[in-house]
Amino acid sequence: MAIVKPVLAANWKMNKGPAATAEFFADFLARHQPADDRTLVFFPPALSFAAAREATAGRPDIRLGVQNIHWERSGAFTGEISAPMAAEAGAEFVLVGHSERRHLFGETSEETARKVAAALAAGLVPVLCVGETLDERRAGRAEATVREQLDAVLGTYPADRTDSLVIAYEPVWAIGTGETATPQDAAAMHAAIRAQLAEAFGAERAAEVPVLYGGSVKPDNVAELLAAANVDGVLVGGASLDPSGHAAICAPG
Ligand code: PGA
């Protein structure tokens, strides 16, 4: 299915078991009417995925993804899930390289590239997360860091699959901290990302790829972030856990 911008994505991280997932959607779906001028994606924990699928069964406007995959299709990788399994379970999207994976679990850019390739092979849309730490920003290395993280994937990404790629720029210092990049900061980084996509795929294909902003997005700052140039959507963590707040985020005026 096509990805219509803006993309409003919810990363629940390690929150909400199956019962809380069903409760969330009972409330959220009553508040949010289907709209074909945007794309809503939810990333529940893997164990709550079936509950999310069941709760949204009558609502094709709600699309689902998983928070992580292993790059192998199957095998002796205790605790992991694979891209084909996620696709079979009904996932259309997968987060790859979220900063918590990179910084808390040591995921490398080489691993993100393997995961992106595995996602594509299984028909999943990878949402590749990139972003600099506060130290990297202070050292004037924000754009260089993001460039390196993107380079690791774009170098081998097939140019004819740009309709199946989403990028999320999430400055690490803005995640879960209440600090948000200003719309100007976001626009500057998003312009750099767009330019790098254009180098890799040409301007026309680069324009197709949604580039989301993430990091302390809330109902009261979502509209100004979405209004920034080259910001095609948001990836929301903490604020997406509340059905009423997230419904406000998904209807940004
Ligand atoms: P946050 O998380 O909205 O809680 O800052 C965003 C994310 O990590 O995707």
C-alpha cells in the first residue's frame, strides 16, 4: 500500500502488553476517523502485535510495524524475530537503527544495513532511524554523524525501491527528554538528508522518501514541526501512549 505523507508513527517501545494495547485502540479509534490524506503507523512491542492487529482489524487506515528484526530469516538466534515472521504476522513496517538499539544494545551501522536489506527482501518498509548525540552536536558533528549512518545503508540500497523507504531523524538529545529540536534545526538536518538521498537516487526519487522527525513530539509542537521544510511526518514515543494525546497528534489541524 502506498505511503501517503504526512506519516504519523507511534513507537511504543517496551510499553503496553496485549490488554493495554486493546484498551488503547478501543479509545483511540473512537477519536480518530479514517483519513486517506495521511499514513498512521503503530509499532507495538512484538508480544502485543497480535492484539494490535485484532483491535484494528476493521480499520485499514491503521498500519502496523515491529520495532526490530534480525537480518537472518530463521535459525539459532534466541530472543530475536525475523522479517518474514513479522510480515507473516501482518507487519508492513519495521524500525531499524533506533537510537536505543544503537546506544543501549550496541547496534552498528553495518547491522542496520543488513536489517534494511532483510526488511526489503521480506516486503517490509524499513523506517531507518538516524540522529546525533548531544556530544556529537556540540562538537559540530551532527550532520557528519547522520551522513555516516545514512551512508552505511544508502550505498547498497536499490534505487528502484525508494517507494519502500522511510527515514526518521531523531536527535538523541531530544528523545524522551522534553527537549525538541527547533523547526529550524529540524529543517536544516532534513534538508541535508534530502540532499544525500538525491545524491544516492536522484532528486525525483529522493523527494518520494518520507523523512520523519522524532524526539519529544507532542500535541502542542507537532504542527510547527510538520510545517518545517522537508519534514514529512513524525515518529512519536512517549506522547503516543496516550490515546487522546496521540489522536490530537494525528489530526494536526
Ligand atoms: P520520544 O521518543 O517521543 O519519547 O522522545 C521518540 C522515539 O524514540 O522514537
